[in-house]
Amino acid sequence: QVQLVESGGGLVQPGGSLRLSCAASVNIFRLSVMGWYRQAPGQERDLVAAITTYGSINYAESVKGRFTISRDIGKDTVNLQMNSLKPEDTAVYYCNAHTIFGDVCWGQGTQVTVSS
């Protein structure tokens, strides 16, 4: 089972920035897709951003131009740089990965709170 460990959440004021990191326990080229989802209280878990093995990237419309997903191949890590944060970005953010065998893995989640 692939382990995903997230870090970087916290409290930030509107307009601020945070950087989330997700470290995988395997070489990330064994993962066909890695990405970030978020879930606010009472809402469904929705895709924020994802990156495939080949480097194709997909963003939710609500974060385009503000968030950037990237990979650090040497550290088997996927990062999410979040700029111009808004209160509506407040949620628990989960790292997600699909293995090349079709398994779906989740991290434990990290809280992001945007509030003044």
C-alpha cells in the first residue's frame, strides 16, 4: 500500500499564500496520477489539481491562476502552491494518488483555513 504524507497546512489571511507537500512512499513514476482534493464541512470532496506521470495538469476552475501543482521527482513529492487565498478555499486538503495497477490512495488530510 502506498503511503502519502501531507504537510504545509495552516491558518492564513485572505490574499496570503501556503504551500502543501505530499510525500509518497514509492517512486512517483509508479503512480499514474497524483493530485490534491479538498473537502469543506458539509460538502463533497472535490478535485483541486492533478498531474499525470507524463506531466499533464488539470485544475479546478475555481483555483486556476492562483494555485500551481508541481512535482519534485528526486523527493517523490507533489506540491501545491496556493496564492491569493480566499475564505472559500478553507477546507481539509487531501493528497491523492492512483497507482499504475489502479489502486487509489489517500493521505490523512491537512487543514487549510483562510480567515482574517
